Amino acid sequence: MATGVDGFEDPPAEVLAEAAAAFGLLASSARLHIVWALAQGESDVTGLAERVGGALPAVSQHLTKLKLAGLVRSRREGRRMVYFVDDSDVVTVVRLMVGQLTARADVVSAPVRALRGTGG
């Protein structure tokens, strides 16, 4: 392993490949929205489809991919499956990224809102 800036060692290739695969799955806005929703609390596929505005079969397919990657887990409650994110690191990364981008969008749109408020 090579040592990078500030004394941090470069991770092994296998770790980078696993991270790239996880980020690849989260590169879909639909899957990212599903993980974001599940980071706020568990849900069944019907609730998720309503929340993210997706068709039930599509949301189900996204959940299957996220489960296979280990980003989402599920448990049975009677006749329904309940999905959740069981990895606090995944929740942290998603919340951090979406939160930062939301804050940036708010800063960029603030001057426009101010102009509209003044009638300009």
C-alpha cells in the first residue's frame, strides 16, 4: 500500500472496487432516493414507491439490487417485507452528500429568491 497525502495509506484494490460498486449503485437517482428514504426510517415497497414516485415493480427491482450489494436489508412482518438500511456508515455518507448538495443549491438559489422578493 502506498502512502498518500497527510500520511493516509491508499486502500487495497479490493476495497476500492467494493466502494466503486456501492457508489455505482447509488449513482442512480431512484436508488439514491430509496436509500435516502430508508435512512429516515424503514418501509415496505408500497410505501417506498409512493414516497419516491416510482412504479412498484421498478422500486422492487432497485431494492433487490441494493440488497444484493448489502446496502439495504429486509425482514418479514406478516405478509409484507420491511426494508431498512442497517449500516450507519451508508446512512452517514448519503446524508452528508445529499445534505451538502442541498445546502449548495440553497446558497445558489438564495440571490434569485431575494431578487424575486424585491420585484426584480
